[in-house]
Amino acid sequence: MAENKIIMLTIKEAAALVEGLTEYRVRQMCINDQVPHIMAGKKYLINKETFLRYLRGETA
């Protein structure tokens, strides 16, 4: 049975996935609601699969 785990990334982890993408830019993408995210206190958490689809230009 395949297990589907949701992987959430911090801003730092999301920025590290793509060369040239800064933490500042990822944070701005969250603030401007360009990338779906949730807040855990003051920390932004981004779904890895959704983030990668967004970067590839795919729509939800």
C-alpha cells in the first residue's frame, strides 16, 4: 500500500530547491499569495508538491 505523505517546507528549504531562488523571494511569494501556504505561528509552511507544480507553471 503506497503511503502519501504531505511534505511541508520552510521558506529556507523551498529556496534551496531551486538554484537562484532566494528566501526573500519565496517569502514575498507567500505574502502576495502567489504560492499556497499555511502559517504555523509566524512561520510559513509550503506544500512541496504544490510549490514544485507552481514553479513548473502548472495550475491547481
